[in-house]
Amino acid sequence: MPGRNISVGWPAAMGALSLLACCGVAMAQGAPPPPAVSVVPVASRQVTETGDFLGRVTAINKVDIVARVAGFIEERNFAEGQKVKTGDLLFRLGRRDDARMEFERAAALTRNARERAYLEGRAAACVPS
């Protein structure tokens, strides 16, 4: 039995030695030259540290401008971001015929009612009692 361990160990030792010898020869033949490096002298200077970050900004106060009358905007009298005061003219609306027509319709109905009342009063005066 002791001879059996020697017969297994002997080929393993020979294989390891031959592998080591092959690697040593290959390294001696194909060793690349050392890489080229550049050298920069050290300089002292002022450096400002900066950082780039992603984020979202939301306003604390919000203003909604809502029209109280219908119409098309012809002119905007303020610049974006400009401070405005109460009573400042913000927009100039285009001439809208709907409001004019509604006014004229109301005036015509008023005239018509007055004429009808006048005619009814004359007709009552003409009827004998």
C-alpha cells in the first residue's frame, strides 16, 4: 500500500514541474514591454467645487387669470413674470358683436313695449264707453 501512494504522487509531481517550466518559458519569451506613461508636474491652484443635481421646482403661490366676459384677446399688456397691481389693464379683448347685439335687442324690446303701451292707450281712448 505505501508503494501505491508513491506511484500516484510521482506523476502528479512531474506534471506540476513541467507545467511550471512551460509557464516560465512562455513568460520569458512573450513578456510585453512596460506601458508608456506621461508625467505631469504638480501645480497648486484654486478649485471651485460644483455639482449637478436633478430636481423639480414648484411655486408656493399660484395665480389663475380667468376672463369674466367672452371675447378674443387682441392685446396682452404685461410681460411674463412682470409684477402687476390691482386695476392694471392685463388684456384688451377684441370687439365682440354678441354683446352689441344683445344690447340692441334689449333696446328694441324696450321701444317695442313702449310703443305697444302707447297704442293700447290710444285704442282705449278711441273706444266709446
